[in-house]
Amino acid sequence: STSKVGGVRFPDDDEPPGSPTRRDDQSNLSTLIAILEKDGSYLVKAGFLKSHHCYEIVFTILDVPTLGKDLSCSPSTSPTRRSSSLWVHRINSTLEGVKVTCEYRTHQEGVLQEEITLVTRGRKDNSLKVRLQARVIG
């Protein structure tokens, strides 16, 4: 099938490189852009994903000078958290902002959200919440 919606590529697509969910490591991947929310957090809309698949998702948070260059991902402190389906692999500071590469495993259908917190190493008070939202279908 060749279903592509919102910049997210299904694993069985035969489309050329440039999709943010390709498993191979291409340096010229296009990325999703995080949207600033009213509460100061960021939202990344991954679009439609298939259930029980693994995706590599790359997104950029534009213009975040307060974070600094040495970034890491702190674990979620949500009390409703079971096991996470989202793992951050790389965080890079670029001229445009912060580029995050993560792996997302879909296990159930529905509109799902995963939250990560980016922090500047050595400055835990300086953090940024990011929510990844996806519509997972069977």
C-alpha cells in the first residue's frame, strides 16, 4: 500500500527517501515541525500510523534558544505511565532549533499521545515538554 498522510510513512510504502519514518539513516530526512501550544509545551502531530509497527520519527522544535546546546531527555513522571512506546535516540541542536529522532512502537488503536521532556544537562529547571500525537489504525 502507498498510504502517506501528514509526512508519516507506513513501513510497507515504496516511496523514495525523505520521509520522517524511514528506518535507514539518511542525513537528508524531512522532519515534522513541533507546534507551540498555549501552555508553553510543544505538539508533534505524526498523523496516521498502523498498529503494531515500529516507526522512526524525526521532528524539529524551532527557535528554542533557552534550552542550550547540551540536551537530554528526562524520563516521564506521569503516574498513569505503564511502559513507554516512545524512545528518544538522538537530540541535535541545529541552526533552526532542536532536532529529535525517536522510535515509536504502536500497540493499540486510537488517538494516542506520548510525552517527553527535554532538559539542558546540569540545568534541570530548564526543560521543555513535547507531546507526540498519532492516530493509530489497525
